[in-house]
Amino acid sequence: MDHPDHALDAIDRRILEVMQLQGRITFDELAAQVQLSASAVLRRVRRLEEAGVITGYAAIVPPERLGLGLTALVDVRLAPPGEGCGPAERFRAAAQDWPEVVECLRLGDGMDFQLRVTVRDVADYGRFLDECLLSRPEVRDCRSRIVLAQVKSGRPAV
């Protein structure tokens, strides 16, 4: 597992699948599910962490529990590159500083980026658009869609 591109075996994949579905599982419980000893599972998890396969652990909090009742998907088209640092690099840097942006994806379909934005309400979203997104000189235009309901999230990657 020394190299990040190391192929995962079936046990590694099962460990990752279980951990993604049950993030607070104990090593003893995980070991029982993958039919290894707890110490063997611990060694495998540590190797997965060291190899960058597991990059962190987090609590998943529904945005509405934090008073963030509106989610929008925003497709962003940037202006053509000019001199110096290009628009994509400037936009990426700016997006890192916007707490409303919970996900930023680079696209290849005619739009340049898609943002997943969570805010309190429509007024807060308007403020984000005016003060953050549309005030950026590299942003040519954007298209917003309001999320009505989240149907599925967090599918295990393995």
C-alpha cells in the first residue's frame, strides 16, 4: 500500500464499503463483518490511510439542522483567459473561500464549473450571487437550479 495507486483487494474494498456505511463502527465489529481479526483490520485501515485511500473522517450534518434550508446547483461559465493567472485558477481560489459552497466541480460540457451552494433562504442566496459569485470579473454567466429534495447521497465509492 505504499503507493496511492496500489490496487485494492476484495477485503480492502469490503472494509471501505462497511466504513462508508457505518462510519463509527468499532474495529471489532468491522473485523467480524470482513472476517478478519481486529488487529488485521486495524493494520489494513492504517495502510489505507497512509496510502491516501482514506483521506479523513467527518460527521454528516443535514444542512437544515444548521439553519441552511436552501440548496442550489449553480453552473458557472467563465470569461476567456486573459493575461496572468487564468480565470479558472482565480475562480478556484475564490470558491475555496466561500463557506456557502459545499462542493465545486470542474465541468466539460460548455459550462466551466458547478457549485453546490447551501444557504438559509432565497434572500441569502441572492446575497451570495451578488456579493460573491457575480462580483467576480472572471464569471461570464451562471445558471441556478434550486434543489427541491435530496433523493440519494453518499453512495459508497467501492
